[in-house]
Amino acid sequence: MALDQGTTSSRAIIFDKEGKIIANAQKTFTQYFPHLGWVEHDAKEIWSSQISTLTEALAKSNLNATDIAAIGITNQRETTIIWDKTTGEPIAKAIVWQDRRTADYCENLKKDYSKIIYSKTGLIIDAYFSATKIKWLLDNIPNARKKANNGELCFGTVDTWIIYNLTRGKVHITDPSNASRTMLYNIHTLDWDDELLELFDIPLSILPRVKSSSEIYGYTATRWVDNEIAIAGIAGDQQAALFGQMCIDKGMIKNTYGTGCFLLMNTGEKPVESKNNLLTTIAWQIDGKTTYALEGGVFVGGAAIQWLRDGAKMIRTSSDIDALAANVEDNGGVYFVPALTGLGAPYWDQYARGTFFGISRGTTDGHMARAVLEGIAFQVYDIVKEMEADANSVCQEIRVDGGASQSQYLMQIQSDIFNFNIVRPKIIETTALGAAYLAGLAVGYFKSIDEIKSQWHIDTLFSPKLDKKQVNKMLYYWQKAVKSSLHWLEQDDKDF
């Protein structure tokens, strides 16, 4: 069983030995936006939604707890929860990875600490990561810092919170893939970094122990299920998807087209230092061997389609976008930069904002729909080009998953832009599948990674069709559009 705790919903999926889905359950939960740029979740609602999907999936499958070999956990990363060690109650709402409240603090840190933080963590200073969120909670929630210094609080990313509750407080752990997203974990020494803890004024006592990504950590409390189930796999959602896609060889790339788009390239057993504003992160740790990855994040991927549905109201459902885009032969010279929450890699401009360029009297909603899909694809292109430069390699294909990978047009234009194949597997629930694989390996349900690799199968192969000259023209105008959208809000701040 995989527990897949995402940004907007919690899911539980039961897989058989061939990777087929036996049963699944999903439950959404509330998103809170108390101030401009703030995004919060209720940690208790995260937990209640997750445990309810676990029991619902078991009920749908007609299986008992004894039939489940192990549970793997995968989760939205960076989202920060702090709770009272005695009561188990969160001290405040969870600060979500999308939250920008610490952006100004991060800007102030960059001048003096960018190099040292990158050298230790592989991360670029940004409000995206957990460290400044933890500091904000300790500084702003009454008595939080005093309790933290007295060893009375626990911090965790969502994997830690789920496991803590599954075991009723017995297990307070994380894995390297999640720890490496906190901006507190040294990816070279593989431990929490004392210098960074001092910089952010965070006591070591509140942090979880870091265990490998595939081992038995503990067992579910019988309060939740009728028999104990081993909890045996952990990976942050994007690393889990890389493993679920069986990108186990150096140089392989996957892209998850979810709320955002997250690309990871397997770089093997040595971290690759990026010279192009990408992140160096830990993919997983299995049997004492740590695998590293380069990562680039597009903050707004599928969320741009959601905006077209809910904000612009051009489509009724997200799946309608392909039909709308098919109403026109091309983009009509319209380009869209999906910087609805700033731009991630390789630009890292939190002041950029979403912009349409090239609109004329002849522009239709079909042109704008195409521009939205193409804008997602162009962002992915930019990241892969930087990955190739950093890793000194040439990409041959990208394995894709996530909800927006179901858009035939998006996948086709992605292939056209790259001039190589885009590969969509039969099972696109690769994030959950990766967590299940990690748990299965730990308990011997799968004998080896090679056994798992033999189960991965292609569903659809998208090959390039568009003329290269036309692609080059589109890339030219895309780059022009991006440059125009950078620092949009920063200029306003200076003038007014």
C-alpha cells in the first residue's frame, strides 16, 4: 500500500506484485490562504484524510491488514509541521511549500549565505524550503521557541507527521529525500548541519531521525487497522516518481506534470553541482547507497490549466483544454508565461508574474489555451537544457506522469520542442508506485530492483512531428516573453 499525501488531496493505493492497482481512495482537504502569498493546511485534517483513505482502500479491496506486505509513504515536500511532543497537537497550521511569507527574509540571506547553503544542501535560498518556515513558526507562535529549546516540540515534513500518527507517537523519522528539502540537511555528510541549525536558530532536538528510504521503521498502531502493518518506505513525491518511473540509471529524466512540474535527473552516486540555478538533491538511499539527482521545479504546471478553468473560465473541466486548443491550427503568435506564483528553475524570480504576450484582435480562447499548454512545455524545455549542461549529457527521452500528462497536445508539443520521444507509462500513478516499490523491497515482497524494472511498460510514445524551423521560432518568442515577465512586482515596489 502507498499513502500518497499531496498538496490538495490524500490518497491510498493498493498495488499487486505486477504494479496493477487493486483499490484506491482519495480525499481532498481544505486550502487556507489567510494573507497574500500565504498557503496553509490543517495538519490534523491532513492526517484524518489520510487515515480515512487507508481504511477505505482496504474496505474496497476486500483485503485485511494481514494481506498488506508493507506501507510506503510519499508526500508533498517542504511543507512544515510543528507539534507538541506531549499532546501531539500542532502548534499552528502547516506552512505549505507554496507559501511565500518568508520571501523577504530569504532575499536578505542571499548576499552572505547563498554559497555556503548551496555547498552544504544543494539548494538555492528560497521561501520554498522548510528552514525559514520552521524559523517563522518558532519566532511567531507564542511560547514556541521556549518549548522548542526545552525539547517539547517536534518538527516534521508531511511524511514524518503521517508516520508519527500511524505509530501513535512511537516513531519520529524522515528519509534523506525529504531531509534534503529542508535546507538544514548536509547532502555530503548525510546529517543535519550544525552551522545551518545555528544560522536559522533551530534546535536539533525538534528534528526527526533520518533513516534510509527503504527499511522497516515501525508498524501501524492497531487502533487504525486490525493488525500491524510494516511501514517500510519513504520518499518525497518527486523522488518517489523518479523511482516509480524506474529512472534508476545515471542520466535518466522524469517529469511529473502535476500542480507544478518537477523534473529530476538521476546523477548517480555523486552529487552534481549545478552552475545553472538547478537544485542538487538526494533521490533515495537504499542499502547504504545514496543516489543523487538534479532537480528543476516549474511552480505552475497543471495549475495553469486549473486557472484557465476556475479563473478565466474558458473551460469547464481540465480535460476540455485539448479540445479547445484543437480549434486553432497554431498559437496565433500568443505566448503565455505561467509565472502565477513566480518562476522557479532556472530563473528563481519570486517577483515574476503570469503574462500573455502577442494578443491581437484575432486572438481567440483557442489560441490562449494553446499558449497555456505551450507555456508549460517551454518551462520544461528550459530546465532540461540546463540539466544537460550541468551533467554534461544529452537527454534521449523523458518519462512522464501526473494528471496533466494526460493532455495529448501537451505531450505532443513537448516532444516537438525537444525533438525526441516523450514516454508515458501504462501506470501513471508513479509517485505512489515508487513508494510501494521502496516498501516492497524492504520486506522482500520484491526481490530486487531488476524484478521491478521488468514490470515497467510503455503506454504511449510521443514522437516529434513539428518542423524544426517552426520550433526555433517558437523558442525565440518564448525567451523574449520570459525576459519581459521577470521582476514584474519588484519594479512596482520601487516606483510606489
